[in-house]
Amino acid sequence: MPMNQTNSRTGSGLDADLTVDRPLAGGSGPAHQRLAAWLRSEINGGRLLPGDRLPPSRALAEQLGASRWVVTEAYDQLKAEGYLTGRTGSATIVAEVAPRPPATPDTPPATPTDPAAVLDLSPALPDLGSFPRSWWRAAITRALVTASDVQLGHPDPAGEPELRRVLADYLRRVRALDGRPDHVQITQGVGNAVWLLCRHLRARGVRRLAVENPCWPRVRRIAGVHDLDVVPVPVDGEGLIVDHLVAADAQQRIDAVVTMPTHQFPTGVPLSPPRRLALLSWAETGNRWIVEDDYDSEFRYDRRPVGALAALAPERVIYLGSVSKTLSPSLHLGWMVVPEPLRAGLDAARDALGALAPALDQLALADLIDSGRYDRHLRRMRRLYQARRLALLAALAAESVPGAAAPSMDAGLHVLWYLPAATDESRLIERSRGAGIALTGLAPCHTGRGRPGLVLGYGNLPEHRAAGVARLLAAAAR
Ligand SMILES: Cc1ncc(COP(=O)(O)O)c(C=O)c1O
């Protein structure tokens, strides 16, 4: 596409994400060069994509507290280098074929043990370089300025009422949940919510908890801590095999199941419509609980995500979510929507745990969502992740490792790459670590033996590095 044309992404509203002070913070040299270097690294890092529109020079200059000349110089420099396009007086846009630095993943970094030098392909990480720092800073500032003195006291154990209200609205809008604000409880993330629920269910006499196999290993660990018997239920191409759950339950009562119906971890499949109905009927007829981890519902790329189970049976389903994949796991902010009968006892579990998300962070999240910036951030991240996903899948396909396969749904932040049956998964992971790539294996997700594989997170994998990473992995797998 010629440089002065743009693609459909133009006008996406990305401009506001450049309102950070980072471009000019730190470093030495003239301000326009520092700004140009920062923009270059955003483009090379895949955080600005071809077609993204940069803010007008006057607006960016104001936001940075710099002169307009600084911005126009930086833009002109990058236009000359082919990174940007756009004539004077029109929008400045990231070019379709922006230059990329040479890919170097085959070369082990000088000190692979240095965490900063390791390319972390953990499926639990979003693109940390894309955290909307300026928006978060603005939201935190607003929270600090507007919080009442009372709000600076001991936080409400169920969460800040403001955030609960905003989340109830948000979940109604995006997931058709019809929870009232007092059904929404703020947590420190999905893991924390599972912890609270296990404690609470155990106190109510629950003994056996079903989990998917393979599953997020943390769920099994948390259930174990609470002395719950974990019943692994296999997953196939349609998600949790509900018939197996029903059969296991017939032998000895199972009171609850933890499931990821939108995008199962780690297999990446959604629960099929017949299984959804079968699961709901199992819960409803036997007064059982479904714990729904609405994992990756924000990141479906080909169409809208399948609906939440909690929208169909709010009285039987406990719904969990967090910002760990949408913003950052470091915030430790999440939520659950709890059916009425389970609400009261949760307070005791929360008291026992003691830890609550900081009130100011909760208020900042409420502000971010309410202002529409959370939605804008997600829109931007969807485009970025989909491009990364396609690049990784294409790169893996190009390597054609006999016996390997990457069955995949157009969603999420990871690809499950099944390895040839004879592969020593842990050895492959160890060797890759030596070459500067941190990998997550499939083995810890299984109860019992399963096919070897890698759960490849691409949240932090820029497109231009996908081929090199795939080459390295393929060589190790062969
Ligand atoms: C399956 C699954 N659900 C949820 C999460 C998010 O967990 P948390 O909110 O505790 O960070 C993760 C993160 O690794 C995950 O793998």
C-alpha cells in the first residue's frame, strides 16, 4: 500500500495513548531526538501499528510540555526514515511498511539469566509495554483528588461501591450479566477469587470440586490448600466433557466445578452450546455451583465472544474476571459476581484472608472504565494481539515440525503448540531458557500424563520476532 494511504485502522483513537511523559523522560540528547527514539521503539516493538494515527503535533507538544517544533522535528525525522507518513497539515500515520530492526532471537543474549534479557512467553502476561501509563496516572490522580477522607480509611471489604457500580454496568454491557452492584465483589484477581470461594465452599461442607483436565494449575493448588478433593474432568474439542462430570458425580457427589467456558486454558477451546446447556442443567437440577473463569473474553478476534454462563443462570454461576490480562497482573485487581445465597459467608473468608485491593487503585479502575478509556485500550490491544497471534501461527506453520500441531481458536493471548509425542518437554524448556526464551509447558496443566506441548504466550512477542522464535523452538523440538 502506498505510503500516503492508510488502512482501516486509521482514526482508531490511538492518539491519546501517546500522552505519556515517557518519551522525554530520562536519557540524554535533544528532546526531538528522544521523542523520535521513543516513537521508533514503539513502532518496532509493535505497540504502534501500521495505520495508527499519531496525535496532532500541537496537541502532543502540549501534553509533553514541549514546543511544537520538538514534535514536528521528530515526526519529520521518522517520515524521512519511512516509519511515518502524512503530509504537512494532514494526519501523521504509522507507515504500512515500517522498517523493523533485524530479528535476533537466534542469538542468545549476553546474559540469559538477566530477567530483562529474557523474552518471556508466559501466557499470563499482556504486552507490558502497552500498559496505558498516562491514562492510569490520570485516573489515579483523579482518584486521589476526589476520594473522600472516609475512603482513605479502612476499605469496604466487598470493594469500593463506586467500582462495584461501574463494574455492574460494564458487565451488563459487555457480558449481559444482570448482577446488581451489591452482587459484585472486588478481589485481588481470579486466583484470589478462587481462593476465597474454595475457603467459603469448604466451610459450607463442600468436599469435592471438579476441575478441567488440563487446567490452570493454580486452581488445583488452591483447592488442595483447602483440603478439597479435586476431580479432574477431561476436556476435548468442545470443552469440558459434561458426561464425564455427571458420571463422576453419580459415583460421589461433586458440589462445584471450576470452568473456563469462553476460552479454556490451556486448550483454547470454547464450551460448545450443547455442553453449556448440559452443564447448566447439571448445576440447576442438583443445586451445584459453577465457578466461571471468564478467561480471555476480552480477546476474541473473529467475532464476539460466546456469552457468559452467568448471564444464563445467575443463581448457580459465580462469575470471575480480572485486569491481569487486560492491563497488568501487578495491579492485583479483579471481581466476582456472586449469587445471593453465597454472598453472606464470603465475608468470613475475606476476613480470614485480610488482603484487599488498595482503595485508590479500585477508584482509578472505576474511572478508567467509566471514562471509556478501558474500552479504547482493549480495542487497541485486540488489534495488536491478533496481529501477533497470526504472525506466531504463520511462523510455527512455516517450520513444519513433524508431529507438532497448533490447533487454535481466534482468541486469547496464547497458542497451544502440541509437540511431537517423544519430546522431552522440560528439557526443551530448559534449553530455550539458556537461549533467552522463557516458556511455559503443558505438563503442569495435566493431571496424569498428557501430550507434551508448550503454552506460548504472544502478549510480549512482537511480530518481527515470531519467525526467529519459531525457528528456535522448532530446532529444539526436532
Ligand atoms: C486461566 C487463567 N485465569 C485467570 C488468570 C488471571 O489470574 P489473576 O487474575 O489471578 O492474575 C490467569 C492468569 O494466569 C489464568 O491463566
